Amino acid sequence: MDDKDLGKRFDEAFQKMDRAYERYARSCGMTYSSLALLQLIWERQPCTQKDLCEWTMLPKQTVNSIVMDFYKQGLLEMLELPEDRRHKAIRLSSEGRGLTDRILPRISRAEGCSIQQFTQEEKAVFFRLLEQFAAAFCRELNS
């Protein structure tokens, strides 16, 4: 198999996973980006919009729009940061925790069940190669 075929297989695999995340987000009444931000807030709260921009590389306007939409829906609380009153710490409200408790476990189960299909040896090789690929990709793209 030549490098062109490998690149195509790589793209197809990641696009297939992206489409699955997108379909799931839509079934939850969200966009892919809003689901990704909700998951990050759930995992790393409290956080700021600046944090979310850095973690996702999404534009400030996109992050602000999604965060404000979640806030208006009552899914988030925004707290003044004592060290910088211009920025707000974002965390899930009780309604937001209820939503994440309903929708995020399905993603975790799907990811967990998928990786459980591998043997211990395959998992070790998979993650070693994925981490090696990610490091090489970042070096190449950023050099």
C-alpha cells in the first residue's frame, strides 16, 4: 500500500468518526462544536471562554456564541474571577449537569466499548502509535 492510499484511509477513518459525533450531536439538538464545548466544560470546569478557545482552536466569536446560548438555556453559571473581574469562570448549572448526565455517558460508553474490542497488547500498540503519530504530525506541521 502506498502513502497516498494510507493518507486516504487515515482521512476516511477520521471523517467517519467525525460524522458519528456530528450525528449524535444533532440527535441531541446541538452542533458538533456545541457538544464538544459542553464536554470540555463538563470535564474541566471551572474554565473560561479563553480556555475553551485555546483547547478547541475555535474562534472567540464561536465560543462566545455557544457559551451564551448555553447560559440563556440555563445550562451554565458564570462566576466572576476574583483575580480578574473582566473574565468569568464557567461551570455547569444543575440543569447543565442533568443534560450532561443524559448525553455524555453514551459517548464515553461508545469510546470505551470500541477500545475494549482490542486486546491489551493491541491497546498498548494502538495508543503508542497514536501518540507517536500525533507528536510527529505536530512537529511536521509546525516546523
